[in-house]
Amino acid sequence: NFNYKARIEYDVAPRNMLYGMVSTGFRPGDVGIATQANGAYAPNVLGTEKVTSYELGSKNRFLDDSLQLNAGVYYYDYEGFQTAYTVHASDLGQIRVSVPATNIGGELESIYRITAADRVGLNYSYVESRWKNEPAAFEAAYPQKVRALVPSTVIAYYEHVFNLPGGSTLMARIDGIYYSPHRTSALHADSLALGLEPYVETGSQTIGNLSGTWSGQNGHLSITGYVRNFTNARYTTYTYLDPSSFTADWNDPRIYGVIVSAHF
């Protein structure tokens, strides 16, 4: 397989840049075995995954370099996107297949340094993915065109650096992650016929995280303590549903951890 990447940039001003990029990607296929509704085995040939990516964006700095604003939009054209499905709701195994698809989205990143010790950030991303030109068997089993994923994500954070005696520092950070309402799983046509789509739809989700990083004067040693999901919020993260079964997983609960890094 041959892949390429081409990028062009234009400096509108010393601190403002526009860019455009086209690139390709490739993932090889595979051969396996799928279990049919009658329990019989059949070979399963997974096609390659190929994508051509188009991206346009801008990177900027304002207010004496204290404010950074980056924005971009992209379009992914998948000649084949590797996925899996069941032909019949009663099948014991899934068939892996490569199906054409498109992704379209955009990202906005903003970072503002309030003082030498304080920084805030706000990032937003949006993505939508759709199947196209599906194989007949795949389209019959999963007629929904839009893939199940989170369309909008917002991340906001605040950081403060404390200067400690001896030249060491402590950086404290709090951030929140927001996920918009979304469908958590694709549904088989038999499930759609039964009106079960509401069971795989979830509302918005918000997760908060805390962390603190101590760094020694020479930078050779750092210790980070963190609390993820400090409110212990609980949300459904994945649901698989067919006419005979229903399973639901939850997001990770409140998690504490420590990371020690040493550089020589």
C-alpha cells in the first residue's frame, strides 16, 4: 500500500497561520471464522481499511501571545471502514466487514494565560459519521445511516502553578468534560422493528477531574496525584441490544492514582 501526506501553510501575519492538508491511511484486512444462526462455521474475510483525510484550519496567537486560538474542520472519506455486525439477530458470532463511510467534524482549541501562574482552556469538538454504499446484507441488518458516537465534546480546565521553597513547583488542575446526548450502540433491524431505540440513547454526561503535579527544581523528578470523576457520576457508556438480550456498562467510578516520573 502507498500512503502520502501533503500540507500547505500560509502566514497571514507573524502570529496567524492558515493551513490545508490531505493525507491517506491504511489498515490491512484479516481472515477469520463467523458463526451462523444455525451454529455452522463460515469463513470471514475482512477487507482493508483505507481513508483519505482532508483538513483546513488556522492557528493563532493574540494579546502578546497570552491567548491561543486554533480551529480546524475535517472530512474523512473511508473507502472501507472496518466494523462488525450480525446478519440475523440470533447469530452467535459477528461478521467483520469493511464498509465505506464518511466522517465530518470540527475542533476549536483556546488557551488563555491569565497570569504567569494561571491558565484556562476551553476545547470543543464535533463529529458526525455516516455509512455510504453499504453491502446489501449489512444495510439490511443495520439500516441506520448515522454511526453511534458522541457528536459534541467540550473540555474546560483551569491550572495554577505554585512556586515552592527550594525552586520546586506544584501545578494544580481542575477540568470538566461534557458529552452531548448520543446513541450508544447500533441496533439490528429486528430491534428497530420492536421500537427499542430509546434503550440505547443516553442523555448528556459531565465528568470532573482533579490533579496536582509536584516538580523538582532540576526537573528530574515529578509526582502527580489525581482524582478522576471526583463527583462519582454514573452514566451508561455502552449498550448492546437485540430482541433477546440487553447489556449495559457504566463509566469508570471515582478513581485515585499517583504517577511518579524520573528523568536522568
